[in-house]
Amino acid sequence: MGILPNKSNNRNKRPVFGMYWMYILIIACLFGLYYFQDSSQTKSVDWTEFEAAAKNGEISKIEVMPESGVAIGVLTKEGAKKQNLQDDIRGVETEKKIKTTIPSTNKIQDKIDSWNEQLVAEGKPEMSVNYEKGSDLMKLFWYFGPILLMFIFIIYLSRRMSGGPGGGGGGIFNVGKSKARIFDKDNSTDVTFKDVAGLAEAKVEIEEIVEFLKNPQRYTELGAKIPKGALLVGPPGTGKTLLAKAVAGEAGVPFLSLSGSDFVEMFVGVGAARVRDLFKQAKDKAPCIVFIDEIDAVGRARGKNPNMGSNDERENTLNQMLTEMDGFGSNNGVIVLAATNRADMLDKALLRPGRFDRQIYVDLPELSDRVEIFNVHLRRIKTNSHLDVEQLARQTQGFSGADIANVCNEAALIAARNNKQAVDWDDFMAAIDRIVGGLEKRSRVITDDEKFSIATHEAGHATISWMTEYGNPLVKVTIVPRGRALGAAWYAPEARQIIPTQALLDTMCGMLAGRAAEEVFLGKIGTGASDDLEKTTKLARAMVMMYGMSEKLPNINYNDSTGQDYGFTKPYSEETAKLIDDEVIRIINEQYERAKSILREYASQHNQIRDLLVKKEVIYNEDVKAILGPRQWKSRTDEIIEINKKEESNRKAIEAKDSSSSDDSDPGTPPPFNKD
């Protein structure tokens, strides 16, 4: 069944005067000036000189304007020469004229008749006469029209800057109006808390804020105050903005959304004006929620501006925001939500209770959260019935919600490219490889020696990670070039809340294993380990300067997480700097020698992995396990899964026991009371 067109809407459509019409009008005026302007040369003379030129036959035509009392004579070539009027610099021949004021407009015709009689008597051609009515208004228009048009253009631009035609009065001064988008019952988002997978703790806090606005009496009767604001903090892609959209869809109150950069403008004072207008709108619509995304654009710590002593528009905007959130004026019923991934850069006055009472940390999803996120994104994807979602979640350790959404979309694209009827496991693995490592480049030319060297390097990583206690569980190893890498090893990092020293050392040993394998088995090293060396150096320096894990510099942290205390100076002396360098070099060298020692011990196994890589180009966890045997250390992820399963079974047993005991008891008999 088709949809009938809305005739009323068609009738209401009117042509909109936009920028293109303005450009067309300007071009038309320029063409008019070019084609219709008077290109003749005119010289003003007195009446005596004009009369002498007419008597001598130097004028071919006279234009008389009685109303203005002016007469213009078109000169002949001889008359133009006498008046010293020449063609323009382009050599274009134009009319030459002389202009004079008529002494008496009533007798001008008699004068012209007498001049013509004299010319006829001398055998010269008569002068033609033309009387023009009106004035020079048309010429005035061509002279002053462009100025008037420019003035109209400036007014139009000012209206566009204030939100376009019909966007309110005030002209250019309306630039201080807030740019917030308003969502209410008539214009709400379709996102709810059901669409937000994982983030259980963050959703609890956000749902409580929504409940504050829906049922405020429940809290105010007990003397509780509604929180002024909540700050969502977390890495990019973890779902901070998605949570805010869910609040807009669930709250049932007006929701004002804008970005921190919307306060920034080229005009001084605009940021503070927009903050005032934003909170004025919020007060008028209270109770409501204001959401400011990427608040670090205007909320950075004050006093750190490198423009020494100059006015900082961003600081003025922040000062106004601080005043509006918790100043003398009351903002009852207005809750401010904000999101950032740089909370360490925000001003301390902005983070204090009374402004942002709560900081809700939105972290990278855990295993169970990733399973929920996959289930949400797989709703719209036609997948194979045997797809193991939990195993997919294990393979995406460290992925954010946005990364998982990208994996699902990329897997669907790969399946469609291969003309499959459903998305299967191989498509998801290819999507993960594509996102982590880059596009596969089998067309890149690699010699046999290079291939053997790459296989030796990657086999070293696989061997060390398998034989160290805290080495990350191996997923696959490949020597097929991807992106800028000639080879890669994929791991499933363990989810750890506290990382022991030995785990960091094992990680460094695994990263140095590729370079160590080249030296041990090839007798030479190449440039392929540059990325490994960079990561190793950063980790070793972090152990010394941040974690206090150095033997000579224990329990010291030289890092400033806020970025506000040290400025341009180092918090240590030159002697300490040399000591830091010595400790970093010692730690790296120790782990490098350890990697070479382990590789020499398992040389035959390493060579088997290398040869298998050269033959198959891609090997998996099962292939390494068949060569090196089962790992001596149990995976922490497996331990967590077993603990969760035990807790789930215990919970179900308790619930079953409670339900059976409640069925046997008499509902009318109160439970026994024990004095002790």
C-alpha cells in the first residue's frame, strides 16, 4: 500500500532565499555595471567655451536636461582633440563629451537654432538635439547600488551566524545563543538502557539519576538532595555517549545535548554568553538534563595557558560554567552530565562535589560484558547457528564496545564479499585480524631469506610467551604481511587488576624474543624488531619511573598523572637521570639474556615452529601446543570462568532451597524469633 503525498506540506513549501541566490544577484550586478555603465569621457566647461565649440562645429549632438539645467555636447574628432580628450589606455574608441550649465532653459532652443543656421551657412552639418526628462537617479543607482548590496549581504551573514533566517532577532549579537540540541517527548532518541550492553555498574548510577528526575519526592522526603552533575570518564569507544543517549530516551524530561567545542568561537565573550543561555534554557525547562560531550575542550585546568598574561577565552567560559553549576543562582531540577576521556586535565574546581558530585568510570568491557555487546550487535547480522559468541569475546580481549561493533560489521562485509549466506567463525577471525593487524598484503614480494628470518623472529615470540609464567596465551602466529608489519603474533591478554613485577618482566622477555631468536639462530640481527624495542623501552622506563620497581630507585614515582605540577622542569637531578638510564638498560639487558637462554634450551622446538611457519605461513594455538606441550601455568581467564560457574551454581542451589522451604511453610505463620 502506497503512501499518499501530503498536499498541505507541498502548498506550504516556499522558495528559500539562500546563499546561492545572493551570489547570483552579486554576479548580475557586476555584469550590469560592465555592460550598462557609461564608458564615455566627459569634461565640464563653462557656457562660453561650450557656445564657442557649438559655433565652430565641434559638437555633433546636444543632450539637454531642462529639469537639471544641464547640457551635454557630444564632440567630433576635431573637438575632442581641441579639448585634449583621448581614448583610454586599452585603445578602445569612446564618446567624448563636454558638459555645461545652461544660463536660461527657456531660450536654449533659440540658441541651438541660431548655431545650426550659422553651421549651414558655413557648409557644416547641423547638430541634433535630444531633450531628456528626469535626473541622474539611474546613475546614482549604479554608483551606490554595490554599496547597498554589500550592506544587505552583511545583514544576511549576521542572520546566518545567529542561526539562519527566522532564528530570532538580534542579528550578529545573537551569536551568543546556545547551540544545544533539545530532545523531549516530541523529539526523543530511540536508544534505551536495553540497547546498552555491559556497563552494569555505570548503568546503576545513571538509572538512579533518571529515577531522581522521575520521582524526586522519594528522595527529598528523606532530606536527600538531587545531585548536580555526573561525569562519565573512560577510554574512547567504551559507550559514554551511548549512555547519555539512553538517558535521553529513558528520562522522560527535556534533554539538552551539545559538545564542549560548541562554546568556542572566534568572538571574545561568546563562550560565556552561550553558557549563560544554555543554563537559562535548562532552568526554563526544569526538570531537565544537560549533556556536554568532550567537556575537556572548555574544562581544562586554569593557569596552564602558554599565552603568558594574555586573555584566555576558554578560561572565561570555564569560569562562567563554574558559576552556573554552583553559584549564587539556584539551578534546581537541572542535572549536568558530561563525558571525557581526559579527566586528569580537568580543573579541580569543576570536579568538586556540588558541581560534578559523581564520577562514573566507564572502563573497557570484561569478558561477560563483551559477550553481551556481541549479542547486541549480532541481532541485525545473519550468523551461522554454530557461532561461539563466548569464544569470540575471549578473542577480543582489550576491545572497546566501538571496536566490537566494528568487528561485527567488518565480518559481515567479508562474508558478503565471499558470497556467503551467513557470517561464520572464519569471517570474524578475518575481521579481527584486519582490525588489529591491517589489510593482508600477499602481493608484497618477500625473498626466501627474508621469509626464513621473519619466521625465526615470530617463532621466538611464540616460544617465549608459551614458556613463561605470565606470558599471554597465544592465539595465532603469521608471517603474512599485514599493514606495515611483515609478521605478527596474536595473543589473548589476561585481564589483571594488579600486575606483579614478574608479569612485566615476562612481557618484556616475550617482546625481546624476536630479536634474541635472530641473534641465536641466525647469527645476525635486522631492523624488524624496532616496534618491539620501542615498547620494551617504554615499559622498562615505566617500571623505574612510575611503579618503583627498580633496585636502586625503589618506591619512587616521578610521573605526574595530572600534568599540572612539574611544568617544564624535571623532578629529579642529572645524577638521578643517569641512574634512571642505567636501571632501564640493566632491566632490558637482563631480559634479553634471559630470552636467549630460554631459546637455547628449547632450540629444537623453536626450529620446528619456524619450519612449520615457513611451510603454512599461519599457525594456531593447537599447532604450538603440539610442539611445546601443554602450558605449565593455568590461564587466569579460565580460572575466572570456573569461579563464575561455581558462584552461579551455588546461587541457583540457594534459590532452589529457598523456594522449596517457602512452599513447605505455612504462609500465615510468622517465622520463629530467636532471642539470641
